[in-house]
Amino acid sequence: MSVRFTASASGVTVAGAPVLLDTSAAQCFSAALVAQGPPVVNAAQQEVSIR
């Protein structure tokens, strides 16, 4: 399984490298490179503690 992301038209970069956004388009492919549809991306937040 692999996922191919399409570069954003917004042109957002960090240190000159394009970044993935929550609006970035993507497509999943099987090992035989057969399209499997879009990925499901779940947002996760790690615990933040203030001391």
C-alpha cells in the first residue's frame, strides 16, 4: 500500500519544501499500483502539559 499526495495549488512551503495540508489531495494504491481510493486521515493531538 502506498499513498501519493498531490502538491497543493496554494504553494505553501516551509524552508522551500512543500507541506501537506488537511486539504491536500491524495490517492491510495495497492502493491500492484491499483488505485484504492482516498486515504482516511484522522487528526490526533498529543497530550500537552504546562508546568
